[in-house]
Amino acid sequence: MSTPPLAAAGMPPGAFTGPQAQAAREVNTASLCRIGQETVQDIVYRTMEIFQLLRNMQLPNGVTYHTGTYQDRLGKLQDHLRQLSILFRKLRLVYDKCNENCAGLDPIPIEQLIPYVEEDGSKNDDRGASGQLRFASEERREIAEVNKKLKQKNQQLKQIMDQLRNLIWDINAMLAMRN
């Protein structure tokens, strides 16, 4: 009697049978997207580390670095490149699995995702939305008028402050001349 492949890998023989195996094979597409996002973040982090290593690394011309230091940094660089390659393969697998999960879905045109108000107003939902739109437009217009008035008042106050500043300057100049 031969041992099952999972048992040879150290897994118990009944670990993935029945509904559990189906749940393990089917992964939620949203979870795959999250895993893909984390993988992309890892790729960016590893790439930044590679550039940092390359910036600090110099040619082994014997002037500034010992060959041991150079070999150590070269080993780290090769390790980062190997891990980066693994992360890209993982990202490719996640991408393929997401495409496989979404293959049966009908693509929705982008135009349908953008909400707009219909002109005919025949639907009850549109009346409520158009009423809200009308209310928001009126409120926006009122706010714009108040904003315009505030700007005018601010301009008047600025002119008055400038006139007062000049008047105080003139008074101080006269007092200085009197002494």
C-alpha cells in the first residue's frame, strides 16, 4: 500500500477531502486582490532595498571596500533579486487566478457606472434625485453669493486697514518732526 502524496508531504491523510478541499481550492476574488496588493507592496519594498544596496555598493577596485564586504553585499543583492523573482511569479499566479475567476462575468461598460440625471423625469426615483439636485444647486448658488459678499467686505476692511496704517504713519511722522 502506497502513502498518499499529502501524507508524504507531512499532511494527515484526511486533511483536504470533501468540502474542505473545495474551499481550499476556491479562493475569494477579493482575497486574491488583497494578496496581489500585498505582493505588489512587497515588490516595491524589495526594489527599494535593491536600489539602496546598489547605491551603497561600489566596484571592488580595492580602494574603499574589502572584498569580503563586497562579497557580502553582492550576496544580499542576489538574495533580494531571487526573492523579487519569486514575488513576480506569485503576482503572476494571482493575476491568472483573478482572470480565471472573472472570465464568466459580463463586462459592464464604463458609461453605465457613471450616474447621470435623465431629462424626461418619467421615473419616481429621478424626481427625488432631481429634487435633491435642485436643492443642492440652490444651496450652492446661495453659498456662492455669500462668498462673493464676504470677499467684498474683506476687500473693504483691507482698504480701511491700509488707510488707518497710513494715517498712523503720518501722525507718527508729525510727532517725530515736532520733537
